[in-house]
Amino acid sequence: MTVEAEFGSAGAYTLRINVDPRTFLAADPTSLPPVPASWYLEQTPEQVAATHEKAQQYLASSLGLLFDGKKTILPVCKIKAMDGADNTPLKADTQEVHLLGTAHGQLPVNSATFQVEFAKDANTSLILLHSQAGKTDLRPRVVFPGETSPPFQLHIVAAAVSPVDAPSSKTNEIYLIIAISLACIVGIVGWVLLNRYRHHHRGHRRPGDGRM
């Protein structure tokens, strides 16, 4: 299994998980030959949905995410089949089909580290890759069943905005109304002062002022 963890600059993250279907088709994946494309392509829509559900259950039970040492569940993955040899879309002559699970999430506020906890009964090994704000860490981590990956520092990822702190659309509307009201008040006050100024100067003109 390969897990690519990508962290953006605004607190969002994406996980791309490449999983061999043999990991959930047999207790010992090595007892089965590589799964060909026909296994997937010949399934009915109902069977495909059941296969995706088995994959999701396997991933959810095998992978735990830790932020600052606190465990959280794996987000629901969007799963699709692909060619296991070159990670391209599935073809009729694909010799080994893999499933790609893609999950999206938001970092807990002020998270500083990320880890993956791999279950003891995962029955395979895991290769973990990280990228952060477009920069890839070229040191893959190998994680075996029952192990937890070393902490990955999230030092250049901005803290996520919590729902409590995020300004609501209602709040934005109130701010807009206040700004418009202040602008109107300033305009009215300016108009009144200008007219008073003009009236004052007209009342103090001398008799010959303004005549040819």
C-alpha cells in the first residue's frame, strides 16, 4: 500500500491511497495471484459498489490519522480502479488492477505534526510519502503493521480556521450595512457644513462685493 499525504497552505489535506485488492480479498494477500482487470470490469454496478465498500472498510480499519498525537478517523474515500503497473486508468488488458482511494480533510486548528497509525492486522506494508505546499519530501517512510510513522512537521502549513472564528455571511452583511450607513452620515454632515459655510460668507459680504 502507498499513501501520499499532501498538505496545502490553508489547512486542507489530501490523501491518495493505492491499495491492492488482495489485501481485503484474502487474509494472506500473497496467496492470491495479481488481480487482473477482468475481475473489476466484469462486475455489475452493485458488485462494484460492494467492492468499493470493502475497500473503504479495510482502509478505515487499517489506517488511523494522528495530528499532534491525537487520533482521528480516516475521511471517507472516493475510490476508483486503476492500472497497478503505471497508475493510469484501467484498461481491458491491465495485468494487475489496484484501487485508488482519495480522501480530503481539514487539519485541526494549529496542528504541528502528522502521523499514520497502521493496524496490526493490515496484512501488508505501507509506504508513506509527504508533500507540503507543493514541495515533496523525497524520503519515503516504510511502515509495517502495528507501527506508527514518525511525526511529520507541518511547519509551513497555515492553521485551519475553526468554524467559530470564521466570519459568517450574516456578519459580513452587518459589516456592509454599517459601512454604507457611515458613508451616508459622513456625506450628509459634509453637505450641511458646506451649506453653512456658504450662508455665513454670503451674510458678511460688503455692499460693493460682487458688482462690476
